[in-house]
Amino acid sequence: MKRVWSVSWDSVASDGTDWHNALQSAQLAGHKAKKLADLSLHQYDMSFCERLLKEHGSRFLGEYDDLSRGLWIAVLTKFVCCFRDSGKGARSLLKEKKVYASNSKALQDFEWILALRNKHIVHDENSYYGAAAFAWLEQDGDVRQVASMTYVTQIDPTLAAMMSNLVGRAQDYIRIAIADAGKALLAEVQAMTPEARTALPKSIHVALPTDHYDDIRKKR
């Protein structure tokens, strides 16, 4: 299965000189480089959540249709994945006690959102939607039909506002962290000898993820 990728570039730190077309890229490795890359992934996910909340937030306050439910689940899951569920070799996680250290209420709100995602979205300890079975009976007690009823709770506007606040604060934290990480990485590269910098890989190589389809195909 052929994948098509889109790529974006963001300047993080500079020595102050002007950009010119003769510059060439060189891939960096090590702890500081990985930290910057991991923070960039968190910024990508938080920006996704921020856009959905700003552009489609009004849907969360109206009727609970498929699109609003899908958008809400997407915001919850992508937000929490920056703090939880990182597998071996994946990006380093954000720590909520650092991100929301200056605001105890935001930290409490985070725990609320985490519980909402864990109990009512990812797992099925569910009070936000459910179902019940019942029968339609005649007046004399004869049964004519059995049926099921599904009920769904609409998204509480307070939860949407809570999520917007948490995402905004996380974005503020990540922006500062990226700026600091960029300065540290620039200093590390500047401290290298010219020969060492010249020897850096000139092509950007990334570890492209495989998917379940590829794993199945290899086993056949």
C-alpha cells in the first residue's frame, strides 16, 4: 500500500544571520535533537486539537450528531496521547504536573478529562451513552414487541471550555519548551568542530512507520 506524506518545516533557533539558498540541511541525532523532535510532535497534536475546538466548537454545544461526536473523540484522544500511552521507542511524554504546575485548577481539570477519556471513550465504563431493553405490552399484559433504547448525553459546554483551556495552556508550555530546546540544540551544534558538522548526514532520513497491512503481508 503506497503512502503519501506531507512535510512541514519550522525554524526554531537561529544564529541571527540571514537565510540564503546555499544553505544545506544536516540531520541531527542525540538527546537534544530527539527532545526537539518530540516536542514538535506534541505541538502538532495540540494544534490539531486547538483547530478542532476553535473551528467546530459550536457543534459540541448543539445536537450530538455523528460529526460532533467524532470531533470530540478526536480531541480527547489526541490530547491525552501527548501525556499517556507512549509505547516503547515512541516520543517522550508531556508531564501534566509540569505543564499545569502554575494552576492547580487546570491540573484538576486534566485529571477530569483523563478520567473521561479512560472510562467513557477508550473503555466502556460508560455513563455518557448506553442502552436498555424493554417490551411493548397490551393493557392485558400480552407482549407485542421487544425493543432496545439507546441514550446519549450531549457534550457539556463546561467540558468543551475546560478542554479549550487545557489545550491552550499546553500550547503555551510547548512553545516555551521548543524555544528552549532549540537554543540548547543550536548551542550543541555550534560547539562541534567544523569537520564534525561537515560530516553530518546531508539527507534527512526518517523512520517511517509500518502498519498492520504491512505486517500481514510479510507473514504471507
